[in-house]
Amino acid sequence: MTEQEFHNYFHKNILPIIATEYEKNGIPDRTARRERFNNEVDYFQKQGTITEEQAASWCISDYLENTLYWL
């Protein structure tokens, strides 16, 4: 899995969950997004989907952290 594929996965599959749980007011919950991003990267690394090097170097992008999900 490439970093871009992971970011696409996160946007499509994880942001809707975060928005439903933590962003009912429409404001991005940056803390929740960062925490979930790191947890997902860790999970993918432990499952062998990405390497340890990939997991150590990937960071949440400004787009995923700051963009209103519903736009």
C-alpha cells in the first residue's frame, strides 16, 4: 500500500466515522483525526500491510487534518 492509497482509505472509510462521532458541529476535530490516523497506521503495520519504515515516516496531511469532511 502506498501512502496515497492509505490517505484515500482514511478519507473514504475513517473520516465519516470521526465526523459522526466527534464533529457534529461541523468543525474538524484535529485531535481525534490525528489519534485515529496514528492508530490506523499502527494497525496496518502490525497486520503487515505496510512496512515499519512506512509507518514511521507517514504523517497525517494538512488536508486530512483540517478539511471539513462534509464539503
